[in-house]
Amino acid sequence: MNIVSDPKSMAAASTSPVEAEHATGVLTIDLDAIKSNWRKLEKTGVPAECAAAVKADAYGCGINPVVRALTDTGCKTFFVATLDEARTARAAAPEATLYLLNGLLQNSGDALAAIHCRPVIGDLNELAEWDVFCRRTGWKGGAAIHVDTGMNRLGLSPIDAHSLAPRIATGDHGITLVMSHLACAEKLNHPLNARQLATFREVAHAFSGVPASLANSSGAFLGASFQFDLMRPGAALYGVNPTPEADNPMLPVVDLKARIVQVRTVERGDSVGYGATWTARRPTRIAVVAAGYADGYFRAASSNDGTRGAEVIVAGQRCPVAGRISMDLLAVDITDLPPGAARRGHLVTLIGDGITIDELAHHFGTIAYEVLTSLGRRYQRVYKGGGSTL
């Protein structure tokens, strides 16, 4: 295992094994698994280029170490959402192509040019401001055009996009990519997929000679017709299942452990936690674990007398959460473990050893993307693998 110091990451810096022994929670991020997931996606899209979305601090995994690991693997293009993320990605990959998904904020051209980052433009007024900046400065680093084909979020309308066809025909247009975003790619047979594909094909044809990009993580698995020239996977790189109607083809990336701070006995009929919503039906041993909703372990995974919540792995066995999850703590029913199997100071597994981020997302009532990007700053982070970049 390579332990990576990551001061440039927006997440908490990684730690040494000695420090991890005293941490209340340890989040291990497997950079080799991220690299393997990227290679799998790359092979899925050949001959399309495989880029990487590293926004939201690489989905909570750390932009700096993730970008460095993927650059070492062969990734040449990265997508971020904010200027701060762009600066971090640029420091990690000086030669990479870098796109800013949230586009051109007013008067941000100089800041983008300083780090050679291309805005993803989704509005004609935005494009006009970009053109003025490029004429004033002579900057020729290029920009992407985002076309809305059915998401109804960011992007030019198809009509506005087609209005740019005469500009594209001139050759000196400054557009390096035309892209759109799929709304329902994780559902293989959703009718919006076909409608968006048909609309984007027409736009891509109007942008003849400009590389085109439509597929996100799930879109990469919809077939070659969705892959165009460049794919932009994000969540799948970090172990989220891009094909929820089938088995997950990606390797797990994160492992999350938290420490037991107390083991106690609860008598039959006594309650545990806020609101007294969970009642012991037998003499019960409870392990109190140092993780809660402030750490990204959502309160929605609580259990009560009528509903079973999430599970935690203690001493190799799945054990149920008992009662409401609080800000800093959660309680786990360890009655069925052998006496002494769980003690104060032991680590339990919240994610890993068979508990996937998709499973936890189900208990949280959300999606795995939110699980990853909500992982708390109080965990000590350990980066595993990564190869020569580290």
C-alpha cells in the first residue's frame, strides 16, 4: 500500500498508518481500482476517447490523487465543475485537456486562460462574452458547446446550436467539443435515451469536424451509437453501478471503517437513541460507533421498532443499526456476536466487505453519488495503490 499525502485535495489529507490507529474513522480509497475502472470503460468505448469527470473533489475521493493516478493510466481529458476544482486538476495534470462544466461565469475568462481550462458554454450570451474575451486577449485555447437535448438543465437549445452551423463552416470557430448530457441513461430502455440520441446526432452533424460527446458513465454501456468521439464517465470510476438493471461491472473503490467507542448492555424493554424509537426485545449488547450524519452516514439509515435500517460489519458479521443515527454516533446491535468479539477501539466496516455504496444509498433513500460526495471531513483518508504517480 502506498500512503499518499494529498495537501492539494479539497478532502482531508491522507494519514500515516500510525495516525490511522488513533482515528475515529478511516476512509481508504483504492486508486488502483479507479485506474482499473477507467481501463474497463476505455475498452467499452474504443475507438472513442475515455475522459474522466473529477468534479466534486473526484466524487469525494480527492481530485489531486485521482487525477494523477488516471493521468498515469492514460487519461488525457478531465471535466470539473468549478474554477477551484479546475486549478487543483491542472496542478495534478499540467498537460491534460481540462473542461469546466458549469461554463463561463461573468468576467472569468482570464482565470480560465491562466490555467488553460476550456469553458463548457451553454448559452448564446455566454458564448458572446467568451468571443469578446478571445478577441481582446488573442486566446485560442478553445471551448465546448453544451446542447440541451432533453435534460432541460444547462445547454443551448438545438435551434440555437444549429444557428452556429455557419460559424462551424468557417473553420476558425474556436469550438473544440460539442456535447450533451443524458437524463435517463441508467435505464436501458427509457424512451428519452433514443430521443436525446436522435437530437444530438443532428447537432453533431451540424458541427461537422468538431469532436462530439454524449455518454456519461451509464451512457457508455448503452452501445456504440451513444459513444461518439469522447465519453465522460464519472460515478462508475468510483465504483458506483452504471448498470443498475444488471450486476455492477466496476470494482469497489472506497472502504469506510469507524471505531467502537463503547460497548454496553441494554435491558429488554429499554430504548436506544433519540426519540426512543427502537426498543430492545431481549437483553441486548450495543456497540456505539463514532460515525453519524455529520460524517455522511445519513440519519435515514436509522432503524426503529417497525423498520430495519442499515447494517454494519462487526467482527466479520453483519449487524443491524439500532435506533436513530445521531450527529456523531450510531448504535449497532451486536448481541449475536460471540462475547468479546467486539471491543472498545475495534473498527467496524460501514462501506466495504460486501456493503456497497449502492446498498448504503438504498438505506439512505438516495443515490450512490450522494453517498460518495457526502463522506465527512473527519475521516482520516488513506490512499491505496496508484503506482508511479505517487
